[in-house]
Amino acid sequence: MTERLPRKRAAWRMLLALAFGLTLALTPTLADARAGLSFGGGISGMGSRGSRSFENNGAAPLSRSMTPSPSPGYGGYPGGGGFFSNHPFLTGLFGGFIGSMLFGGGFFGHMFGGLFTLVIIGFLVFFLLRLLGAGGSGGSGGMMPRSVGAAAAPAQQRYRGRDVYVGDADLNAFQSLHAAIQQAWGRGDLAQLRQLLTPEMLGYFSEELTRNASQGVQNLVSNVNLVKAELTESWEEGDLQYATAHLRWTALDYTVRIGVPPSSPGALVAGDPRIPTESEEVWTFVRRRGGHWLLSAIQQV
């Protein structure tokens, strides 16, 4: 009888995890429920900044990134913050692939994407429940406590790249990139965005465009006027160079319903096509030495 109790508890945990995952999969998120969001779906920060991805730079932290968060006390190594941060051009392809698989068009894309999301969420919640159960139980099945010596050991200094100089020509390139990305976003031009973003960022943008299209809306951005462009930091990690700039601009930023004449009632979902709005963000760019700059991260201010 006592042997069956752990099995029953595990079964109940599995059912609870699947039910919770189903609830998350079927319940609209805040980004889904709100229209008129620009790229990022209202996320405070997305993308990767190499070894400085989770460093406090005065902007909102990256809440969505393929760069793994460093564990406490981990000092890194002179190559950067691991595989993801050292290969943004390669590992971003994985993010773009997952994004297109989960949010790609077509019946099978939506069906298998939803099932895949449900399974992943269910297993993650089940794993978390098992982890919490193991941590709270006694005996040999519990988690081993950290030793006092390990807890008291000083953390190694984390590798954060080598500061380098970025000139006016690069700052002009960032301004041109900013304008080109805004225009391509307003047109929903993924082919153009592919030439301006890292593969990771392209995956995020593709998801947002797909989400807008599924809701029957389109976010339009025009008359972009860059008011401020200030370089805040620049560094290199191996053959990769990073640069972060504080940008402030005004633009006509509004959302309309697709296929509805502009003069029709209800055509405008959010924003105003006549009154410019001001935006302020921190953008990080990356390039291989001697190559072209690409947008690598966006953070809200």
C-alpha cells in the first residue's frame, strides 16, 4: 500500500502539470489580448548582448533571450558567456526555426505548434513540481544541501568582453539601421528584416508579425524622426563586436484592421495616424569583425 502512494502522487502531479499547461496554452496572454503593440509584444527587453546580456545597463533587463542566464558564482571564461552568447549568428537560427515552427502560417503550423507548446509546458511544469517535491522531502531522496564552504566561496569575476572604440561612421550606421528596421516592420517585410537583424531577433519579429496577422491587425510606423542617438558602450568578444546605443525618436505609430478601408468606423485599433508619438529604447548591435552591423537586442527605457 505504501509503495503505491508515491506512484499515485506522481500520477496526480503529471495530471496537474498537463492541466496547467493546457490552461496556459489556451488562455490568451496579455500580448494576445492587446492590439497595437509594436515589435516585441510589449516585452521589456529581448535579444542577446553577448556576455553582457544580463548586466545592468540602466535599461529594462532582457526578459526574452537565447543567452542562458549565468549561475551565481560562475565566472565564465575568456570566450564569453557560453555557446549561445558566442554564436549569435548560428544559435539564432534555432530561435528562428522554433519561432517559425510554433508561429508559422498554415493549419499544420498552428496545430503542431500548439501541440508542441502544450507538451513542452506540461513537462516543464511537471519537472518543476518534481523538483519542488524533492527539495521539500526528507531522507535520501531530498536535495543535497550546499556546503558552508561552497556558499562562502567568493564569486569569480565574470568575463564581459574587452572595451573597444566605435566611431562616428558606426553611429551613423546604427541610425540608418534604426530607420530601415522601422520601415521594414511597418511593411511587414521579413525579407528586408532578415538583412538587418540577427536570426534570433528575426524569430521574435516574425512571431509578432504572425500574431498581428492572426488577429487581423497591422502595426504601421512612418515619419520616423530620430531625436537622440547616443553610444553608451562598445566591446568585443572574440571575432564579434557589440555596441549599444540609447535612441529616442518620434513617429506615427498606429494599428489598423487589415482589409478595412481607413475611413471606415473601427478601422483604427490603436494609436493616431496624425499625431506623432515619442519612443525611447536601448538598441544593441553586433557584427563579425569587418562585417555589417545587425540588431541584436532591444530594451525599453
